[in-house]
Amino acid sequence: MPSGRATVRDVAAATGVSIATVSRVLNQQGSVAPQTRALVERAVEELGLRAPSPRGGTPKPAAGAVYVRCPYLLTDYFGLIVTSIAESLDRHGRQLVLHAGQGVAGEPVLSRLASGRRPPAPGTAGPAGEPGLGGAILILPPESADELLRLRARRLPFVVVDPRTPLPRDIASVSAAHFSGARQVTAHLTGLDHRRIGVVAGPREWLASEARLSGHAAALADAGSLPDPSLVRYVEPTTEEGYRAAGELLDLPSRPTALVAFNDKAAVGALQAAAQRGLRVPHDLSIAGFDDIDVSRATSPMLTTVRQPLQEMGRMAVSLLIRLLDRHEVEALHIELATELVVRDSTGPAS
């Protein structure tokens, strides 16, 4: 078990490299071969050596490009986040290495990041990668908290945007206030006398799904009602899955008078399911979404939704990462940005 009392000399002895090389790796200074750096970092993690404190003066900022990974196509939601990240990095003079699209989630990249190497281009086997990464921004990463902790132990600065699962407190992250956003939209519906409210939720294991269902339940409790598990469907947040889940809810013997969808795309699917059944929105059925992307203003009627500050999430992630790269102390590691209810024409009084 790591004791935290190991010394630089212990690491040098365990790896067979010089004390000076171990020091360069710990301080991220000088030129060290990627294989040697990985060897030293593994020994540091195993022996429990703590990172050195700077001896006076300002610690040297970490050099290198910023790796940005997004496991989804860059349209709508994710495109806005990545665009703001790219613009913000450019203002700081940092190069961006982007890895995005379907299939990215299944690629093992954290081991490459841990040694400061660029993963190969998407869809290629590639060599070990190129040197030159200073930090990373991981959007909705599929890795477990333990895997992310191992990456942090290798001292590569990184920030998580919209975490998929709960993170340890010392991993920097930026997300929207999912609980309060869901509470706002359900409170809006209960204020219109809706009590039987269906939920087209996101994947069951996502942190955002759990937080939004909790916010939904809190708003129902405020109105003197209890959530009904039979009115919840867990699906991938796509138009097709929203259509399917909404259809199941609308075909119940006692159908809901309102539907809340995990995102605006799923809400569009719900609109299609309602139209197919001859239900008028909002006269017969109210429908609300989440995100406030462009499609929410392109439907008829336009969608009531919860606005997420997607571009600000990207900018805040870069701000946090730059502070980590500059070796500053970062105390507010988990940042939640406020959401805003946007009321449009798709919600109305319960019929």
C-alpha cells in the first residue's frame, strides 16, 4: 500500500533512472522520453510519492496542446460546447487536439493521456502517439471514477464537462444545475394543474438523469403529489427514442397530461408521437424539453424547455484547465452553472 513517505531517491532506485530525471518528471520540466516518463509515473503512483511543492517563485506552467474528447457527433448540444472550448483555448494561445464522434467512447485513451502523448486519430490504430499534450478536457467521459483517479494520479491536468457518473471531489468538473432545472420545469407544469406527468428520462446510469428525476420529484412534492415510477422511461436521448418512449406513455390506459423529455430532441419525438395519436399540443397534452438548442424554436408549437449554458460550460472548463496548467490552487472543483426555464407554446393548462 502506498504510504506517502517515499522519496525521489526511492523512485529513482525502483526505476533505474537518475534522481534528476525523476525530478524533471515530477516538475514537468525538461525533455524526458515518453517511455521513461510513463515508467517514473507508474513508480510514483505505486510508491505513493507526493508531488513536490515549489521552492519559492512561481511554478512553471505546463506546456503543450489540450486534448479534447467528445464521444458524440458535434451537432447541437456538443457542438456548442466544443466550439466555445476551441475559441477559449485560442485566446490563451493553446493548440487543440480534438477527438470526437461515434465510437470514441470505446477507445482506450486514458493510458496514452497519462504519459502526455496524443492518442491516434479516430478510426486508426496508429503508433503510440505524438508527444506534446499539456492537459485535457473530457466531455461526458464513459470511464469510471477509479479510471479518472488513476489519470489524475499521473499528474496530467484535466477537466470533465458534464460528468456521466459521480466524481471524487478533487477532480475538476463543470456541469449545468440539472436538479434545479428539472425542478423548474415540473413546477411550471404543476402550476398549470398537471399532476400526472410522464418523464422521458435519459440513460438510467447517467448522473444527469438521476439529478433531474430528483428535481422532478421535489417539484411534485411541493405540489402535494408523489412521483409515479410507471410514468418514467429511460432511453437514449434521441428523437427516435423519444418518439418510442412517449408513445408507450401515451398509450397507457390513463395517459399523462404532460411529458417532460430529457432533451429537446427527445421532446421532438414526443411531439411526433402526440401528433400521430391526434393529440393537440398544448390543448390535450403539454410537452417540455431540456437544453434550448435550435430545434426547440423550429417546432410547431415551439418548445417550452430548460436553457443550459452550453457555451459557458465550455468557457468555464477552459478557465479551470488553464488554472491547473498554470499550477494554481483550484478550490471550487465541482462547478454547476445555473439553468433557466424558457416558457413557449408547447405547455398549457391541464385539460
